[in-house]
Amino acid sequence: MLNRLDLRGRGTDVADHLPRPAIAGAGPTEIVAGILARVRAEGDAAVLELTETLDGVRLDQLRVAETELDAAVDGLTPDLRAAMEAAIANIEAFHQHQLRPAHDVEQPGMRIRAYQRPVGRVGLYVPGGRAEYPSTVLMTAVPARVAGVEQIVLCVPPSRELGAVVPSVLAAARLAGVDAVYAVGGAQAIGAMAYGTASIEAVDVIAGPGNIYVALAKQQVAGQVGVAAAFAGPSEVVVVADRTAVPAYAAIDVMLQAEHGPDGLAWLVTWDEAVADAVCEAGEKLLADAPRADDIRSTLAEGGYVALVDDRAAALAVVDAIAPEHLELQVEDAETMAADVHNAGAIFCGNFAPASIGDYLAGPSHVLPTYGSARFSSALTVGDFMKDHHVVTITEEGLRHLGPHVMALADQEGLAAHGDSVRLRMAGSGHRSGGDLA
């Protein structure tokens, strides 16, 4: 089921011996650049043509009618609606704690007021194609709503079979408070949200995961528009297991991320060869009955590994080198081990904490860094939809206290006007009242 990699005898010196995929070659990068250029130049016409060519769906308009969203909610089964509402409640509760109240920082004669303000318009991207992802709607829209974003729009590819966006995604959008849904996917959706078209107004921030073309498109429009979180590309998991792990649990958790399709990574890391054998054996049995067995086998053939290491310290070295999107610690004293992990998007501890709990219901967003970007970034948060502002107020007393330092630094840098802006005020400060900060 997994490609075996024997790292025993190397201790923690493992980083240079781990296979890691390149993000993309010149081909995908150039394809994405061409799509973005067309969307920027041709607007809706390019988006509609690309949707027909790439998704196999001919549309008369990009925006999904409000009546379709209402009908999708009405069509939910009681169980699915209850699950969505439970997820919304958990996501909202978790992200409320990320809001920071305004605060003042004071020094003699100076006050700095610091506060957050949401961006005005956010564009969310939700993948389609091989599966439907109402959970991703919730995991992106609810944090944006908690942040206080005024307008939330969503782009999602239409289903080739239905010729429209799948109802579960539309229902999730309505329940999560999305303002408008557009039936467009791929790099063309990112371009439309970044540059704007006749149908889709340009946004301030884009968030949401996608395939390699979507992830590259977000990289290429960054700067034109804010791009939330890190490189949210194809799915990844690392499962660390010892003799306390249940082989079938470890096996299914390796499989569950591979289920998403091509370009993903799925690792089992252990210092016990018997555990590796047992997990692989359990995986073969589970694959025999898996509905997406072909997708899973294809992903694991290219990106599935079992790494045999010397000990827990070596396992941690592998984890930090991979910097996985999802990390599962099915080991004794998992929380202690988690405290020593430096690079991971989300960490799940123990035999009863599969990454699927985080994918759907735990509360933190499941939009996580991939391709090693967990070395420097984190899950999607409320902060991705907000700007930090600060307001500086200084009295005459404050200027007299701080001004000499400003002049010294400005003179050193050769910026005379910077220094003079203080000198002039200090020389003429007796002519005007300084006011106060009360």
C-alpha cells in the first residue's frame, strides 16, 4: 500500500533523505498565467468559455439564483442539516476567541490606539469535481463572518453531471451567510475574484483550498488581492504510530487524505517495523472495500510512504521536515509529543482523534498549509480577514521626550526632512498649546 523508506541508523539527520514534490513545473505555472491574463482582459466571456472547456458545463450566467440556494436548504435531510448547524456552531465558537479587543499603549505624552477592522469583501474558493465540499464552505465562510466582513462571495465549479453547483454546497453557503455564489472554478475563478468582471466584483481577500492550478493562481494574484493563509493545495497527512496504535485506525487515516485524489501526500512514520507491517496489512484489507479505491491507490503509489525511523526523536525530525497539513500522533503520551512538534498545520492526538474530526466539526478551519508551508504559516483564521490599525497621538511633552531620538536616527540615515519635521515643532512649540491625551 505504501512505499517503504528505511531511515534507521540516521538518527534525526533525515531531512535530506525524504522525497518531497516540487510545487509545480513551468507547464502549470504558464497555463495559470495564461488563464489569468485572459480573465483580466476578457472578463465574463473568458470565464464562461473556460468553464465550458475545462468543466464541461455551458452556463448562461455565472451567479447562482437565490431561489436555488433556498431550495437547496429546503432539500437537506434533517441529519445533514443538523450536522451543518453543529459544525457552524463549533467553528463560530472557536473563532470568536480569535477576536482581539481594541487596546491602548501609553507612554509619557504618547498614546497608541490599536484595533482590528475587517476587510470589506471576501472571495471564497471551494473545490469541486471529484467530490462535493460543503464543509469547506463552512470552514471559510464562518471565520469571515465572525471577523465582520461586510460581503462574502463564493466561487465553486459546477458539477459536470448536474450542469450546476451541487445542492449541498449551495445549502452550506446559505446557512453560513454567504452573500452570493458563482458557478465557476479553477484558476479562472481566482482571476475573476482578483480582477473583477461584469458579474463578479473584485474582492479584497481570497481564501480557500484547491488543486495545484488554484493554488498557483492565488500565488500569481497575491499583491493585487490579499491571499489568506498559506499554500492551500492538495491534501497531506502524516500518521506517527507506535505499538499503542490500532493498525486499522492508522491505516484508514492514511487513506482518508489520499481519498481526495492526485498530488496528495500520505505518510506513516514509526520506529517499530511490526507496526508498519500491521498498518499496511490493515490498509490492504480496507482498500478492498473502499469506494474510492482507485483514487487512493493512485495517490499512494506516487505520494504514499511508510518511514521506519530509530525512535520518537527521529520521528519528530521527519514530521518537522515534511511540515504536514495534518499530523496524527497515535502514540503513547501523544500530547507530550505534540508539544515538541514545530511544523504542522493541525495536530490530532490519540487513537480516537482522526483528522476527519478537524475536517468537519472540531472548530478550527480545515484550510491548512500544504507543501511544507506549515514551516511559516498556519490554519485560516479570523485574522486573515482583518487588518490591524493603529492611531498615534502625541502631546508637546511627548514630542520633547521622543523628538531627540527621532532626530538622531534621521540624521544618521541622511533624511534631513524627517529630522526637521521634529526640529521645527520643538523650536516653535511655545507658540501653540500642546493639548492633552485625556
